[in-house]
Amino acid sequence: MSQKSGAHFTEKQGHYLAFIHTYAYMFGRPPAEADIQRHFRVSPPSVHQMIVTLERNGFIRRQPGVPRSIEILVPPESLPILEWLGSKRQNHCDEPLGHTRGVIARAGGRSSIPET
């Protein structure tokens, strides 16, 4: 299934898509719905409904019964920059990256960034 022609995602859908893309890039595998739930601090049914909506609109693809099988079908350059990542770009990376540890931890990973 490919993205429906002319379909555009909402701001909230864009945030979910950007998180899924970034998580997969950082950890080498797509997030589980529980990872998405922890990041956005929403209920499991809310995450599942968003995943179903993204799939129905052709923005992602999943394999039934296979965990962590979300595949993004939109070009990464069309995704919004995650808020914490965007602030680093705007600051030209002047500040230490310490505050990203919370984002990484919410994504279920470990930070290799030393404590400052």
C-alpha cells in the first residue's frame, strides 16, 4: 500500500510519523506502540487508534501479527523536525545535548551522552 495521492497528514500525525522515523533511525528498528505511548504520554488506545489512522491513510504499513513492523511510507524530508531536535538546529548546537537524554529514555533507549 502506498500513500494516498494528495493525502496530507495533520500536525499531530506528523509528530507521530517523525517520532517513528527518528526512533527507527536511532535504534535500528521501529518502535512498539508502548514506546510511542511513553513518548507522547497518552493511553494505549490513543496510540493504537493513531497507528490505525496512519495506516488507513497510507502513511505507514504494518505486517499483521508482527511486532515492531511499522514502516513509514512518506519521504523523511516531508516529516516535521521533532521539537527537541529542532531546538538544537536553531541553536546551532551551542548548548550541551544533555536534555535529549529524557527524550531517548522516553523512547525506551539508553543514552551514551555523559552526564554533565
